[in-house]
Amino acid sequence: MDCTSDNEVIITKPVQVVVQPTKDGPMMGFAPFLDFAEEFTTGIKFSMDNVLCITTPNKDLENQYSKMFGSGIEIASSIPKI
């Protein structure tokens, strides 16, 4: 994600989180966002006026994204203290 100005951000290969109900409960997955656009791989510009919020994903979601679209490197979960 790159900021081009105070009111614009460029995201390469953006994805959307999709929640699907299953018999075992909801499951999350990713779906490419606007992958039919030529700018999908070079960067799609988004106006910050259209951004609702910015959050940090939990480690499971970040690891799943990394496996599918990134380096494939997983971030270790913190080990609970005994």
C-alpha cells in the first residue's frame, strides 16, 4: 500500500475478505478485488474519502494472505505462558 497524497492510496493486488457460512461455523477466505482491471498488478488508486476504517489483521488472516499472495512466510503466534 502506497500513499500518493493525503487523500489517495494505491494498493497492488487488492483482495477482499469473504465470509462463508459452513456447517462448522463461518469461514473466511480471500477473493481478488477488481482483478479484471489492468491496474490490478500495477496498483489501483483509492480515494481515502471512500475508506471506512483501517485496521491490523490478526496473525491467522495475515498468514493466510501471505500464503496465497505474498512471500509465503508465516508469522509465529505468541506462545502462551504456563
